Amino acid sequence: MIRFSRIALATTVLALAAAPATLAKQGGGRADHGGGPHATKPATAHDHAKLRHVVAKGTIVSIESSGIVVVHVAKANHHGNALVGQDVRFDLSQARLSAADTDGDGAVTVADLAVGDHVVIKTAKLAPDAAQPLVARQLVDQTHPESDASDVQETPDGHDAPVAHDAPATPVA
């Protein structure tokens, strides 16, 4: 009786040990029979590095005449953590700028930015070691924010003028 249970136990252990090898040869019971999780896919024309969208906050250190700004990055999302604490060059030639028109020329350009401005920059980079300058998609100037339409009122002659906000009255003692 004991001999029979030892043989049954040995047979059961061998059957369980052989089951994964048998299933791997048959494709693991999957309908696609693709060779399992380590099968390689054929290369296609659509294979490329995945873009990582980086959102970084920092201070403008310098502005170059070619439309490139150098920003000292203080914070970033998890894709840009490697940039924190570094001076990073961003190309603003294709970026949407959200800032006040500080030079009064009627358009928001790189000339409206100033050294020391606190900014948020959105960009897409291919890899953590991507070459600088990184091409920015958007820059938001938090020091000189874009003026709201509610702060501008049209005058009778057709020009826009800032709205004067009344100061709260202070009681006279």
C-alpha cells in the first residue's frame, strides 16, 4: 500500500512538472499561437520611439536672439524628472506663447519674455537623453500672464482700453 502511494505520488509530480513544457510547445492554449510572450514582431514602417510629453516649470535664465530660451527647471512631470535642477534650452520657433504683450507691438513674441520670468513649458521629447534645444509646443509666462478679454473694453472710437476697476471704499475715521 505504501509502495503504491509512493509510485502514485511520483507519477503525479512528474506529470505536473511536464505540463508547462507541453503547454509551451503547443502555444500555451492561446488562440493566436504566436509563440508566447517572447515572440518577436516583424518590423514595420510604423515602428518609432514613443513620444514623452514633458511639462516643466522654471525660471528663464537667458534668451537668445534665435528664439531659444534657457530655463532653469525647478519642477517637472515624471517624464521630465531628469531635467529638474538643470538649465535646459528650449526652441520656441513653433511654440504657442501665452504671455502679455509687454512691448506693445500687438503680437506676443519671444521679445515679450524677460529673464527671471516664471514659466511653464510643454514639450514632447523622444528620449531622456534627447539633444537640446528641445522643441517646445507651448510656453505660459506666469509672471506676465496673458490679459483676459474681460479686462479690455472697447472705446467709442473703436480702440481697446483697459477697464478701470474701482478700489473698495475705506471708511473715514
